Amino acid sequence: MHPAHVAAGSGIGVMACVLGLVFPNLRLACRESNMRILVTGGAGFIGSHLVDKLMENEKNEVIVADNYFTGSKDNLRKWIGHPRFELIRHDVTEPLLIEVDQIYHLACPASPIFYKYNPVKTIKTNVIGTLNMLGLAKRVGARILLTSTSEVYGDPLVHPQPESYWGNVNPIGVRSCYDEGKRVAETLMFDYHRQHGIEIRIARIFNTYGPRMNIDDGRVVSNFIAQALRGEPLTVQKPGTQTRSFCYVSDMVDGLIRLMEGENTGPINIGNPGEFTMLELAETVKEGYTACEVDGPPINS
Ligand SMILES: NC(=O)c1ccc[n+]([C@@H]2O[C@H](COP(=O)([O-])OP(=O)(O)OC[C@H]3O[C@@H](n4cnc5c(N)ncnc54)[C@H](O)[C@@H]3O)[C@@H](O)[C@H]2O)c1
């Protein structure tokens, strides 16, 4: 909690409340122990749902910093102009000076199509962006949560992956800007924690789906739905029996907030423990739409 906000519940806060009866504009100062929360990447898919949930609590002020690479102002339209909400066009590879109590650090493209589009920028976002947010957390004494990924396990040799598993990751592949970038980001989080006493939380997110996913992000859920919407057959990569788990975005957001508010630094895997085959997923999408066809190149091609 930032000291300026603790003051709202102190003698100064009580005085402000009394004054607020006379001067209505001061009433804002009456709220007890407000929490000012920064969400980087808050204009994106998961970030915008997180903002919706955080804004439900009237004691929260939410600030979003986003460069709109994959996110959109549209995702936050209902909050623009709200007195407890602020939206900043900002690239996290640049420092940000701001007074906050908590930082949810999500900024990073999550889909391979987008993170491979400019891999140097992706690794800068993961490394320099996380350094900047940790520098901010250190300066203002904020707690910081990083959204890492199941991709830190790489091409895992252990199933399912416990957090203690160190992974099997290619450092020089086309996905390394994301996988290795997130691994370095996790390293930075723990080094700042050990060296500077920063309060950290790390979530390793598994596949998440829900409203506001980018329809063209190339991931299987959005691919199937986009194909169904266009009336095309659904392309299931062979053999179709390969499995994934999919977590609904509101469950993911609950998990992130509980991690932030709890005592455990993580890393914590967050996802749905239930696995689905790609054929089952296609069937589920098909129930709502029409054609489904097992076709397409083999998996990993
Ligand atoms: N969606 C998933 O299934 C999934 C899985 C694992 C991890 N994650 C992680 O969760 C986080 C959010 O993922 P998402 O699915 O919402 O992705 P998304 O692409 O929808 O959102 C990312 C947001 O970050 C912003 N951004 C990107 N680079 C930035 C930069 N340099 N400066 C400021 N803003 C920047 C984008 O504009 C976008 O609004 C990411 O950190 C991602 O790695 C997501």
C-alpha cells in the first residue's frame, strides 16, 4: 500500500471526509485505503478482463499502460472517462514514473503470429519491459505480478508439468524470443526479490480463451471459431488426438487476483486441469456451427 493512500484512513482522511460534506468534490478523498493499480498490457485480451474485474471494486483506481500492438482501446471503451480509470499510451520498453501500489505486468504479445512478427521487439518487451516495471516497483514499493507462460517449459519431457520442472527449451529457435524472454523475465523477478526485497508474484498461464481474443491470432480456439463463422470446415491438425487444456478468461482473472492478494510468490501454473483432444474441441465448436472436417498438415509441421 502506498503511504499516500494509507493516509486516507488516518486523521487527515477523517478531516477530508468532514470537508467532503461541505465541498462535494473532496468526497473522493473519503474512500478508505484506496488501491492504485497499474495494468500493463491492459488493452489486450486477458488484461481488459482483469481491468473489468478490478474496476468492480470501488476502492480500486486502475491505470492501464499499453502500446496497442495487439490490444485495443475498444476493449476498455466502457471505462474511458471513468473517474477511477486512466489509460496511457505507453511502451513498457521505456521507463514509466507513476505512483502505484500494485503492478499487474501483462504487456507482451501472447500469440506466436504476433510475437514472431518482431522477435527483437518481443524479447525487448520481456526483458527491458520487465526491468522497467521492476524498477518502478522498487521505487514506489509496489507489489508486482508477472504473467509468465506455460511456454517456459518449452517442449516438456514431463507431463503434466509441476512448477519445480525446469523445462526443455530451445534458446535459438523462432519462438525463443517469447519462451526465453519470459524465462529471463522470471529470473529478473526473483533477482529483484532476493536482492531488493521486492514483493513479487509469478503466474505461469496456460491456454486461455474467451471474448475479445483476436480472431486472427492463429491459436486453435480462435481458428476454429473463425472458420465456423466463415462457414468453412474446421482444420484439425493430425492426428487430432493431441490434447490441450483451455481456461476460461474469467477463471484466469480470478486466479491472477487471488495470486496477487495471497502470500505465495509463485511461480504458479494457472489453467484448466482438464485436457481436451483437438477433435473434441472441434466437435464442441461444431455443435454451435456447421461443418467439421479432419484435415490439414500433421502436428508440428
Ligand atoms: N492468452 C493466453 O493463452 C496466454 C498464455 C500464456 C501467457 N499469456 C500471457 O498473458 C499476457 C496477456 O496475454 P493476452 O492473451 O492478453 O495477449 P494480448 O496480445 O491480447 O495482450 C497483450 C497486451 O500487451 C500490449 N503490449 C505488447 N507489447 C507491449 C509493449 N512493449 N508495451 C506496452 N504494451 C504492450 C498489447 O498491445 C496488448 O494490449 C501476456 O504476458 C502473455 O504472455 C497469455
